Amino acid sequence: MPFFWCLIALDNLLMAWLRGTFIACVAFCAGCSGAYSQELHGRFRPEKAAYMVGEPVFVVFELTNMNSNTVSVDDGACFQSFEAVAALQPTSNPGLYGCTGGGIAGSCAWGIVSLDSKETMSRRYLLPKSLPDEPGDYDVEAKRSVQIYAKDRAYAPLYQQDIDSIITIHMVPVEREALVAAYQGVLRDLSSAHAGEEWLAIQAVTDYPQPFLEDVVLNLSKNPQTAQAAIGGLRKLNTVRTKKRLAELAASDDEGIRQSAMTALGETNDPAYCDFMLQATNARRGYSASIAARAAGLLCGEKALRELIRGLQGENAIPAYEIAYALGNTGSRDAVPLLIDFLGQSDGGVRGAAEEALATLTHRTDEPAGGDSAYLKWSRFWSLYGRSVQVFRPDECDEEFESLPN
């Protein structure tokens, strides 16, 4: 009966799906002959029944070995994500990447652990700050892929289990004294001897910073080991002291720190730092100059146009596609014809950046493509409607986009 165990495995999977549980069945065989199954139950759950608005939200991942034998699984969160189920109201906070958005990246720890029969592995994670700052029930889809290995063969996974849970986060009105009390455990963990607990606490105070945590975040930014992590918290606090500290970090000799701080300072949208960004653009210090150019476009508006065009010239010139994105951040009508000229360049990357910047400024796109070149379409459009068409800033990306008229 070569397919008997495979049929059993498929039946188990079907029944698991119908019951809404998560069971992984592994076939480790050639042609399913002599197969066996391994069953794991996985789920996510909120650590607490309710959280105050502004309180760090922790979730717990549990994985239970339902087999009679020991199994090995990966203990990394490399393939884990949290995403709100309902579409959230767009924020008005401007970024440096126009209406086309940017990207985020993160790191993960990875290792192999063995689970005995009926043993449960439990791990605690911080839910990235994304839910509205108001009371209510919010559904979050939590996903994780778990690799299952044969004993002593960590280099060759037998099976991947995909776990998908819908968890409900219950948010209640905030009470300041209670919120301060809720942070005490997190603050204690900042001094934990356990590196994982310490790092989770750092994430909590920088992703969910509160005004009473300003000194804590500032101190983290002064430690070379935690300065990078603190930058996001400095940006979110957005006070006079935290912006001053971001400016100091944006002048760091560490290129990574400099880039992150430059980005964060630009995203505070404080025009008081316009001249700082123009000077950083002219300094031409590696990729930081490109970030400074984008930030200058956002903070200086039309004032930045001349300096941005100068950035294309001389030694260590800023790439044209970066200047295109920066022009798109200015919210300036005069930036549109400059970007249309970029559409005539032979470099496809430059043309693409110019089209994205034009979309940010005018909320119009050359879609569907075809017919005349984008350069001709945009030139014709601007000659006819350039004086009357509305021009937008990057913090107005939630408006509807239109197609260019034929």
C-alpha cells in the first residue's frame, strides 16, 4: 500500500483546515513508501486580554509537538509577519519616498531547537506599532513559517509549516499612571542579563515611545550599541531635544547611523532643519547626501530646487534618479518641468524615478502605458494644464490618482 500514509496525511490536513487548527503533516519517503507523519500545533495569541492606547503590545507564539517522537524545528522569526486585517486610516506623516512608498527591513535570530513529545515552545514578540491610537478591537493577521528537520540533520528541512492566526487586540482608554506602571517591566528588562529580553525592551521603548520615556530614548541614542535602534524613537517623540540629537547623529562618522538619522530628521517635517539638509546635500558624504537631498526637498520646498539641480554637477555628483525623487518631495509647481526633462534621459532608472516623482506632485500617472513616449505625454499635458492643475505634497498621498489624458 505505497500511498496509504500519504492519503492519511492529506485527510489529516483537510480535517485540520476544517477545524481551524494548525497541523503539519510531513511525508519523508520516496514515492510515499514507508511514510510517517509529524503533527505540530501552532498559534499566536495576545499576551494580555487588553492593552491601553500607547502601551507596547506583546504577542506570544506557541508551537506544540503532538507527536510521540522528538522533532527539531527552527526557532527563528525570519519568516514572521503581523498585518492589520482592516485597512487603517492613512497617516499624514510625510516620508522621503513620495507617494510610491519605501521599504522596511529587519533582522532575525535563528537556531534549531528540539521539542519532545507534547512539549510546547513559547516565544514573545513585540507587535510593530501600526494600530490607531484610540480604543477599539483590532484584528491582526499573524503569520509564521516553521521549518521542521530530521534529528541531527539541521541542514536539510523535511517540511515547512505555515501558521496563520487572526488575533484580536483589545485597546482600552489610556490612564497616565496606569500607563507608566505598565512600562515598569519593560524598563527593568532594559538592564536584563538576557540579551533577548533586553533587545525586546529596547524595541518596545523605541517603537512605542511616550513623553515620559524621552530621557530613556536619548540615553539609548548615546550608546554605540543601541544608537541605531533609538533613532526611530527619537523621530516619533519629535521634540526639540530629540530632533537636536538626530541632527548630531546625522553628522556621525558612522555611515549607517548617519543615513538613519538623516532619514528620521527629514521625516519630522520640521522646516527649521532645511538649511541643515541643504548643507548635508552639498557635503556629498556618500549615500547620506542622497537622503539629505530628499529631506531637503521635503523640508525646504521650492527653496531647494536650485541646490538640488546643483547636486547633479561636479565631483561626487548625486545620482540623477535621487535628485528626481527629491524634486518630487518639494511640492513645487516649478519642479514639474524639471522632471519632465528627466523623462528624456536614456537611463531607465532616471526615467522611472521621474515618473514616480511626477505622480507624487500631480497625482497623475502614465497608465496604461503605450502610444507616445512618457516625455511627449507629460510635455503635452503640462503645456495645456500646467497653470491650473493642482500640485501636491508627499503628505497628501491618500488622494485619488488619475491617468494622463490621451
